Amino acid sequence: MQADSDGKGRGLGTRHTAVVMWKPGTIPSSLPATKLGLRTHTAYFCRDLITSLNLHMPRTLTLALVVSLLFSSTLFAQVDAKVTIDSLSRIPVNKAASGPWSWYTKFGVGFTTVQLTNWTGGGQDAISVALNCLASYDYADSVFYLDNEMQLGYGLVRQGKQAIQKSDDRIILSSRASHNTSHWYRFTGFVDLRSQFVDGFNYGALDSLGNPTLISSFFAPAFLTAALGAELRPVPQVKILAAPLSSRSTFVSDDRIIAAGVASGSGAFGLAPGERSKTSLGAVVNASIDWEMFTNVTLRTRFNGFMPYETPDLWVVTLENAVNMKVNSWLNISWLSDVFYDHRIPVLRTDGTTGPATQLRNQLIVNINWNLGS
């Protein structure tokens, strides 16, 4: 802008020279510029502009100019705000995705049904319903890992005119804490608790009143395994824990089952008659596999073997397999297979004799799922 010979500028004067030289972003130092958008900078510009224009222009023309500036700033502010929001919103999203805590919950309802009418091939009507829940709450940083997992399951089945019977009943709570030492192994502590919700019966053995024999109940039994050792991860899908410092505790809290063990003279679940709990020291081998075999087909395997030091040749073995075939986001088909063996627990075998035996359960379930997670 030119200046008069006396040092004063023509038209708007010396004061307006300062306004013209003003740049967006020149704001009071008390307001951090990083928290202000284009709309705020425009407001400061308009304030200084009004102060100068009021000295040299009619108020009507000044008002029209300011309104047009504000309108244009609104249009540009929309673009500026979108860029600012997009750029800033990535920060919390990335923090949440890469944060130390993560969780996952999956609810499922499964069912099978058989209905026969004048069917010469024989058979009976059957219907079954299964409820399940799988949840995890995990923590991970560069050196420490904490994996918490819960598995709940309950199922009922009715065949023909028989009474409704329980087909599934499980409570599994596990926690694994690890200190990262290398990319393929780490020191790990492991705790696993297993029990069931309601009474379980042997429908093939009737008591004196003609009712099925009670064989289990809530926390009768309950098995608690604790282990400390090293976990190997040869590939990301496989974890193998070898724990020479381990213990396995058996609990029986139901007086009816304890009384039945006293009456038979053999106790319950490997405990002496009248005994409610027992802890054995030993070593644990624990392995898990989470593998996507094909697209939308995953294998989930959990193996747990406990070797008591007092009887190293009599292992307690648990093997759980699940093959999940995803149909869509809310429907899948699951095949479940559970194997359990404990030499101390006598069971009624299929040949009518009583003694230790391998226990096996297979299920094929059509699941309607509801998934939640971070």
C-alpha cells in the first residue's frame, strides 16, 4: 500500500496497513492454534477488519462485506472441519486398535431336530438346544501378556417320550500371564478352573426309588490347575506350555455326592470317602491351536495333560476340539469333540463294568451367533 508524503497511507490509513498484513493463524497467544480451525481464524480477521472499516466506510457496506465473508468462511470451514476431523479421528481409532486391552464375546444358540411321521425306517423324534458363550479379555504390550478366557455351555435334549436330559454343561475359566523373553518363547503362569452349572445324572443306573443316579453337581466336581513354566510359540497359531511346577486340585462341595461316596466305600472323583478336596503336585503340558484351515473354516484345539509326581504313569488328560464353519456373520455350524481321562475316577463303562475309562463327547450344532468385541 502506498503512503502519503507525510507518512500516512491513502484511503485506510496506517492502521489498516497492519490489518492487510495480518495472516490467518495470527491469533492471541493465549489460544493454541492447534485447537482452532479456519472458522476461528476468520472470526479474528473479521474483528480487525470491522474495526478498520468502521473508520472509513459506510456501516451498510461494511455489514454486507462482513456477511459475505462469514458465508464464504462457512463453506470453506466445512471442508476444513472435515479434514481436521478425519485427521484427528484417526488418532483415537489407532490408539484403540493398538491399545493394550482387547476383548471379545460370542453368544451362540444351537439346535437340532428330528421329526418322524409313519417312518418305516424306525427311530424317534428328537430335539436338542444348546447355549454357549465364549469370551476373552486380554492385555498385551511389548513385554507382558495376559490372556483371560471364559467358556460356558449348557444343552438339553429330548428323544421320543423320554424325559428331558442334559447334553452339555460346562464352566471353564482360564488365565495365562506371560513375560516375553523371545519372539518364540516366554515365561508363563497358567490357571484353569472347570466345573458345571447343575446336577448331572446317570440315566442308565437307577436308585432304589427308580430315579436316575446323581453323579455330579455344581462344584462337584471342580478341577483347578495351576502351572508355572515356559511357553513355546513355534508358529503364531500354536502355543505349547511346559510347566514342571504345577498342581491340580479336585473339589467336591455337594453333600449328596460325598454321602454316596461314603456309602459305596470308594469316595468320589478320586477322593477318599468323606474327603472334600485334594491337591496333587506334578507337571503340566498344555497346548493350543487356533488355525484357519480354509476360508471361513477354523480349528480350535486345547490339550491339557497333568502328570502327578506321586504316580507319573497315570496322567490326567483333557482334549477339546472345535471345528467352526462360518456361513455368514450370524450363522455357523460347529463340530465339538471332548475327550477326558482320569485313572482315579471310576465310571460306568458301556459294557456294564465300573472303572477308569476314556470319556468322549461329540456334538454337531447349528449356531446362531451374536458377536461383540473391541
